[in-house]
Amino acid sequence: MERDLGVTAETLALFVRFWLTITPPLPNEAQASAQAKGRERYEGFIETLGRRLQKGQSFLREIPDDIRGGDAPDS
């Protein structure tokens, strides 16, 4: 459990650093539509997460398959 939590925290930290590094700020006139799209994408993310949790799927268990070049996980 401790190892999984460490991998999860490191994954999140790496993603946030990457995202903040490559994502340019939006001009003021584009922010409203970007926020609406963000809410839509977040809802899709939450639905996908809920389905995966109900099926007992785990990102941490898929990592070895991804490293070996296995099939892409179901979304």
C-alpha cells in the first residue's frame, strides 16, 4: 500500500509539473469557453474513473503491461 501511494503521488507530481511547464496561459477572451470545456472533460474523467473503480481496474497494476508494450488499457 505504501509503495502504491508513493507511485501515485510521484505520478501526480510529474503530471502537474509537465502540465504547468508546457501549457501557456489563455487570453482573457478564451477563458470562459476553456472553463466550460474543462468542466465537460472533468465530468468525463469522473465517469471513466467511476467505471474503472467499479470494475476493480487499477492504473498501478497496468504500469508493468505498459512498460512491456502491452495493449492500451480500456477507458
